[in-house]
Amino acid sequence: MHSTLIVARMAPAAGDDVARLFAAFDATDMPHRMGTRRRQLFAFRGLYFHLQDFDSDDGGERIEGAKDDPRFVRISEDLKPHIEAYDPATWRSPADAMAHRFYSWEAGA
């Protein structure tokens, strides 16, 4: 499984709206198309954390293939009033907002 964690800024009162937007998006076939296994959204003191788990390491490629889909474009636009880049001066794409894992541990099977 492959995971990504996007870090951004979010107004504290925007959580319900952001959750509603993702609930509608996740009710479509888009998560399957992108290989999304699980999505979790977190907020902490004005920060937004979007943890997304994918079926395999090809999640990035599948997202690239889906980002021209009108539903992907629409949710990206609908989120703009609620989510702001962590560092607007350096943000060009979601890859610029992805945290880098530096440690991982899993319980044995």
C-alpha cells in the first residue's frame, strides 16, 4: 500500500464543508479510478492533513490519469475557498504540499 499526506491550511470552521465535499466525491467511482483505498482528513490549529492510502505504489500515476476528469477538477475548485496552500509562494501542485515519510513501523502479521 502507498500513502500520501497533504498538509495545507484550513479555517477551523471549514471542516464540515470539506468533509461534505469529499463525501460526495467519494460516493462516485473516482476513488476506485484513482486506486484510493482510504481517505482520512485531520485538522489541528488551522492546519489540514489529508491522508490518502492507495492500493499500490501506482497511486500517483492513477491520480495523474484522473486529474482531468471533470469531477476531480470540480472538487479541486470547490475546496479552494476552504483550503489554502501551506506555503503559497512555493505551491505549484499537490506534490508541493506532500509530507515526506521519514519513519514507518507496522506490527507483524
